[in-house]
Amino acid sequence: MSASSMPGTTLTATTFRGRGVERRAMTSTRSRCRSSSTRVVALFDRVRAATVSSKARAPPLTSADVTPGQGAGSPKWPEIHDRCLAMGVKTVDAADLPSVVSDPRRAILVDVRQTIEYDEWRVPPAVNVPYAVPDPNVIRRAVGYAISIKGGLKVRNPEFVQSLRFAAEARLSARRAEDGVVVLIDTKGGDLTSPPKREGSGQLDPTDSQCLRAAFELKQAGFKDVRYVRGGLPGAVDVAGMRYESEKWGGFVNWLDDTGRGERRRLLMYSRLLPDPTNLPGVVGQLAVFALVGLAYYDVGGVGTWAATNVPGACSLLPVCL
């Protein structure tokens, strides 16, 4: 049957044009659907790849995975100095510190002193993650008490990297602690802008510091932006004008400043001379030694005579033998 003979149907040019438009519209719709489906599949593939990549990512490095900056297995200081420079540890002058840590969600200020010193006084907004902790061996730690080392002998903190990562994750807005700005500070500060002492042994190097040894470990552990404060805590307080706080000694040190005794305040704070019970055994022991030497030297109560008779070599020092 021809199209012209179909009952009730009138075919015109307009009818054919309308049906063509409908066919083109249906084709366009199917094309858009296929395009949308392709995008959804591509998105799903990216999400799945990211998930697989996340699961396959190696766990974060810990203090046990890096070359230590102190103690057994650590390089000498000149090598640590050079490697800190090569790894990109940045210098923050004490005067610039307030502006660097003004946004606590972007940068974290970490005081790496031992906790006993941080509790004596600190500079907000610093948080404490000690790089050195009391020696777990009680006998070795007691040796430090005997010679008036505050807190006793100490060793490298075996969980420093993990503890700092936890503190940073709790405070910084970065997705990973390693992506935030970490600023390390201690009393000495250290200096990467000056060359270290490369010769001799047993020398106190002004470029060395606990915070730079800590930075050495953090860079190995994957922290991208690690900085230290040149000038340390003294610079933060006396140069940058940052306030310090102390529940234990605040009234006393403030009184020293208010009465024109700022030099004494700085000596006590920066030389770790604020009294602490852990210093008492060493102080008592040293006083006893000095008292015994004095008694022997002046032969009080026959102490010098007894020492000259019973202590080898004592006569070379005691007037009673002359």
C-alpha cells in the first residue's frame, strides 16, 4: 500500500520536516547520553585509581627509619650541617618569627627542649615535642643528677618524628602533616648560614643545635617545609619581643625585669639555671666535695693529716705536707 492511500493520513512537506527534526533530536539525545556515560566511567576509573594508589602508598616514615641526628649511628655535626643545607632546611631570623607563625593553621612552632625545661618557661604558641628525653637506664640517668644535669642524662627521643607528626596533624590545615610549615626552636638556635667547625674534637660549635639535628631527621621523614629559628628562644624574647609565660617562675622573672635585673633573668632562663629538684643531688654532692677539700687544705680536725697519710698524691696539694 502506498503512503498516499493510507486512510486518515495526509502527508505534506511539513510532516516530513517535522519527522526529520525528531530523528535529529533523538540522535543528539543518544549522543549526549553516551558522552555522559563515558564521563561517569572515566570519573569512576580515576576514583578507583586514587583509592588503589592510596592503599598502595607506603606508610609514613618514623624515627626508626631515618639516620639519627644524635647518638649511636649519627653523623658528625659538619655532615649534618651540610645535609640540612642540601635538603633545604630554611632559616628564620628571630625578628621575623612572629610573622612566620602568625597563622597557627599554616605553621606550627615546635619547642624541642626537654619537657622539664618547657614546663619552666616557654614562648606561645610553641608546642613541646622534645628531641631528647631522659635516659631509660636509671643508673645512667642518675649520673646526670650527680653532676647537676637538669633532668639527668638524656638520649635521643626514639619517637620524635611520630610525636611531631601527631602534633602537626592536630593543628595544621594541610591534608598531611608533611605538607605544613614546621618551625623548630630551642635555646641555642644554631646557624646554617655560617660554616661549621670541621677540625678538632670536643669543640662547642655555635652552628650546632638540637633543633637543627631534629630538622635533619624531619627532612628525611618527608616533611617538605622545615625551618629553624636562628637566635633561638633568647632571640624570640629579646629581639622579636614575643612574650614568655611561666606558671612556676613567672612572678620571679617578671620581678627581675621590673626591678632592672633583666641580665639576671636572662642568665637564669637561657643558661638553664632556674632551680629544679633534679639539680639538688648534684648541688649537695658538689658542696660536700668542696667542703671536704677545704677541711683537708686547712687541716681542720686533722682531716688534712689523715688525707696526707691515706690518700695517694694528696701531699702534692696539701700545705700540711710542706
